[in-house]
Amino acid sequence: MRRVAAVAVFLTLLSGVVVGGHLYILQRLVDEPGLPEPWRGWAAAAVTLLAASLVLQPISERLLRPPISRLLAWPAALWMGFAFLLLILLAATDLILGLGGAAAWAAGAEAPDPVAAARTRAGAVLLVALLAGAAGVRGALRPPRVRRVEILLARWPRALDGLRIVQISDIHIGPLLDGAFARTLTEQVNALQPDLVAVTGDLVDGSVRSVGDQVEPFADLRARHGVFFVTGNHDHYSGARSWVGRVQELGMRPLRNEHVAIEHGDGVFDLAGVDDHHGSWVSPDGGEDLDAALSERDPARPCVLLAHDPSTFKRAAGRVDLQLSGHTHGGQIWPFKYLVKLAVPFVAGLYERDGSRLYVSCGTGFWGPPMRIGAPAEITEITLRAGAEA
């Protein structure tokens, strides 16, 4: 009952944001500039239809199979990103014009014609949003870059010095990204010849029935010590139990609140993994259990933890040597990362707490808008180095 109430509150708030945001866009870009008919009516109808697509898209994703569902997914996703840019730019120009107008009024300057000013502002906002949106789409659709990171760990033994983990995260195979992207990604990862591959959640958006065939290229992922997978919140929304079975068919090893020993040369470390903590919202058999993941392990061994949500680091710090996470997408579209930081203090890159280190990937695919601005997609090649205390 509590879960149903939480979902109802969330949907109510989301509906308010969607309706309010679109009314604000119409006011600033249609009403205030005095757009004449029939353009006014057409613009209002277009914005209304695009707003409706944001609601209909997730419904069609569950009722329709690709490629039919993609006919609605692409315009809805593009509009989501473009509308976000419009809202940010309109809010920023409201602030600038408000401050400028107050200064001009204090100086005794004559106020400009409001309709002319509104038209100038609307044109500038639309142009900047179009340019930024086009750059964002280009950034999202090109192959992810390889980001190389060296991490020094105090307890990492010399025998394991130089071990390379390739992390991919937040791939989101589903309505927009398909098997072609999975194939390209697999080729990029294999070209790095990693010691171990870590898939840190949000592999998919959609059920096994809908997009299970689109992940087939991941069966070709290769690494010396194997490919390991932990669930993300979107994997749970998509049916984690079914997807865990599917990734096992692909040759990945799921780590669901458990750990395994990895022997590398003369060294050994524990690789642990937890379910995403949002899993308990969806199913009684889901959810993070860090104690179970770390139980019965030799504390003298170093431990690398795979956890989709970097918030797990609040509980894991001091108990593991390194945590690898994703989830945030690095904000995906600037300046959204500042809003993300209000909920998750670890947005992207390296962090340290209580002798433990955390690396948060910006993600390998994208979710929602097919746009990336200021947070490029990445395949992360992590080289672990022995620290001074090893």
C-alpha cells in the first residue's frame, strides 16, 4: 500500500511538472510574442501533442514491440530534451531580464516595447536551443569514448598491480538504442582486451520479450576473468528476474548480493555485487543487501564492489577498497547534473571516503533524450595500481 501511495504521489508531481512546464513554454514563446493566427493555433497544437507523447511513449513501449514503438519513442525523446533546454533558457532569460529591467527602471530608462522584447527573446531562445540540441544529439549518437583511469588503492597488492577492468554502464538497450549499438559497443570493449568486464546496471529498458534479441551481441564480450553484471533500477523496472536469466544465457555472471574470488597471477581479490536498492520498490526478491554481499569473505583480501547507484557508497565506504557505479549519467544534459547532485552527491568521476574509493561512470548509452551535453558517454578502462601501503 505504501508503494502504491508513493507511485501515486510521484505520478501526480510528474504530471504537474509536465503540464506546468508546457504552459510556461506556450506563454513565453506563443502568447507573449503575440504570434498571429494560424501560427498561434498550430504552435499550441504541436506543443500539446508533444506533451502528450511524453505520457504515451512509456505506455507504447510496454504494449508495442520495436520497431513500431520507436515511431513514437524518437519524437517523444527528442522533445523531452528540447523542452528541457527551452525551460532552462527561458528561466535564465527571465532572471536576466528581471535583473536588467530592475536596473533600467532604477536608472530611469524607458521600458522597451514588451511584444518586441518578447519576440526577440523567443527567437534567441529557440535558436540557442536548436543549436544546443543538435550538438547534444550528435554527442549521444556517436560511439562512446574510451576513458582511461588509473586508481591507486592502498591495500591493492603488487601481484595485482596493473589489473584492468573495463566498465560499461547505463547502456539502456530499448526504444532508442538497439542491437547495432550493442554490437559496436562489444567490438570496442573487446578491442581493449580487458582482464575483467563490469556491467554496472541499466542494461535495458524493456522486457525480455520486447528487446531480448537486441542484447544478443553481448554474448561475444570477452575478458580474461569474465563478464560480470549487477542490476540497475531500469533492469528491475523491466523485469529483473527475467533479465538475470537472459544475461546468464549471454555468458555474463550476475552478482546479486554476493561475491566471488578472482585469481590473477599470484594475487587474489574479491569481486562483490549488489542489486540496485530500488529493486525492493518493484519486487520482494529485489533490493540491495550489502551485508550479504560481503559476508564470509576474507577481510585481508582487497574487495571491488559493483553497485549501480553510487549512493551505496555511503554504506560501503570503509568496507570495500573500490566501488564502481553508474546511474547518474553525469547529468547527461548540462546543467542537469546540479539537480542530480541534490539527490546523489556522487555524480561523476573519482571520490574517496573512509579509505575507500568510488568511481562513477557517466554511462555508456543514454536514457530519455538522445542528447549528451557536457557529460560524454564513456567506456571506462580502469587500471588498478598498488598503493604505498600494499
